[in-house]
Amino acid sequence: MTRPIDLYFWPTPNGWKISIALEEMGLPYTTHLINITEGAQFDPAFLAISPNNKMPAITDPDGPDGAPISLFESGAILQYLARKTGQFCGQTEAERIAVDQWLMWQMGGLGPMAGQAHHFLKYAPAMDPPQDLPYAKDRYRSETARLYRVLNTQLGQNEFVAGGFYSIADMAIWPWASLWEGQQQTLEDKPHLARWLDTVGARRGVKTGRALHADLRGDLRDDKASHSVLFRRD
């Protein structure tokens, strides 16, 4: 019998990647909440699993050769789970290369740029003192828009991001792309992206993974106490 994977989680786009993957792959898991607004990501016990003090992370009691293994970095976790189950990573070498390519695109491009857009458009102006920086806002809003144009073009040629099959690349990109409004983006000129957002968002695993502890997600702009924890520099 497969033993549950320990999921260290908070309801953010990066956290959703893994809760969605676990649901889609049918893997049992136990959720451990890492309240990033209160600094739980800096707890020594969590740092032993995720030394970069970021969630999500997992511990799989049934790792390689039956030994437990812990992983951090959402992209690495997705690749591990896909290899473990043989699901959502492509059936041929060409498909696997396509999946990895678009997964890296999310990890190195869309995630960081959309994250910075969220920060400078929503949170920095609400800080004390306010950090309303037009250059930063324009830079990250524009780069996020460019990336969504790239994605829209790809989805105009393929049903899913890596081709005609649903994969961990879709699971990685959808959580960030689903927040396009908060990034001050538009879908009016991106019909293929809009179609894909609806298609992926309608999947049972996506709905269930996205709903995990959704009640804990809130607008932190007015939560000044959390800013020093979330935006600390050490």
C-alpha cells in the first residue's frame, strides 16, 4: 500500500502546483500547513526539508529504493512525481523534452515575472512606507504580458502547453496564469490562453488541488504585520 506523501503547503500558486499534481496523479498525501505570513518557513524543522525557506516541499516515505526522500523547489517536485508515477510527463523522448522545456519556462520566466508583478502592483504600494514604483510596475507588467503572448501563441498551435497532451507543464503554469487579473493583464487578445485556462480549470484534480485550504488565502495588502515576514531580506 502506498504511504501518504507529506506535503508542506500554503495556498499560493507554487503550492497549488503540487496539490494539483498529487490530486491528478491520485497519490495520497498529508498536508502540513506552512504559514508563510507568520514565518513558519523559517522554522528549523522546515529548513531541514526546504533549506531555501520556501514552500512547497514534500517528503515521500517511499522514495528511490524504498528510502524516504525530501524535495524542495516546485519544478523538481513535479518532475519527481511524474517520474514516480509515469504520468503527465510525455510518452516519448520528444514529448518529455517538450514538457521539460515549458516547465523550465514557467520556473525561470512566468513564475518570477508574474510574482514580481504581483509584488510591485499590489503589495509594494501598500507597504509602510509605500513603495509605489512606476518603473518596476511597468517593467514587470510588460514582461508578464510578453510571456502571456508567447503562451497564447503556443496554445494556438497545441491543445495543451507541451502538445496534444496534459502534463506537469500545464500544472505548473495554470496556477500563475489563473491570476492574470491581479497581474493587470488582459485575455481579450489571447483567445487561446483563455480557452486553455477554462479547460484546465475545469479538471477535477485542478479544482480539488486549488481548493485545498482556500479559506486561508486572503488579501495581504492590509496585513502590515505580514509584510516584514514575507518581504524580509535576510
